[in-house]
Amino acid sequence: MKMLQALLLCIAFNTCAQSLSMDNYVKEVSERRKGYSKRANENITELDTFMDGHTHVIITQLTSFHIADADQDTRKRIKDNLHRSLGQNAIPLYCDKKSVVSRSVRRLGITMEYRFVDADNETIETVLIDGEACRE
């Protein structure tokens, strides 16, 4: 769980643009992409961030995990933990009505997509957070 908390802190401080226009948001994401590969800790590396239409994609690698080596129960547990942790921690960041950044992201209709990959770049889980999540 500490690994996920470190990841969420990294995401919270690295994925939001400071401006209110889509052009500036895209420019900010592009700037962050230069020389990308940020290490949150020994088990987590943010590999890439980019815009795909109105979706801000963040690809994060769990470097010490190989999904091919995991049994079905372990895979399900990892996916559930990633999804639950993001749901509990990222949605309040995204939906915070006091934050200028989150207001602009929601106003622009940007969806955050968190892709988690294992050490072999195999997708473990994908979590989408958008304006619908704020209504829950």
C-alpha cells in the first residue's frame, strides 16, 4: 500500500497543468514529456505522459512485478488494489472544487487515464477518471 501512496503523491504533483486553456494544458504535458522517466521509488517508475485527444494518459511501471509470473488470484488482487487506491485518492484530487487546476481540467473535459504496466510493459490495469467520477 505504501508503494501506491508514493505513486499517488507522484501523480498528484506531476500530472496537472497550471493554466486554464486546452492549448496550454497540452503544451504543459508535452514539456513534462521531455526527458521523461521519473522514479517514485525502487518499485515504481512513471514512464510516459501524453495527450490522446481529451485524455491525459499517464503510464506507470511497477518495475519489480511480472504479471506473466503471477497467478490469477495475485493478478486480481493487484488490479483491485490499483483501482481501489486510485478511486479513493485520485478522484478527490480531480473533483476538488477549490483547486483551480482541477476546475480547469474538468471544464476542459479532460479525462485522466492511468495505465499501469509491469516490468515487461504488459498492461496490468487501466483506470479512467472523468467528470462522471465526481458525481459519485
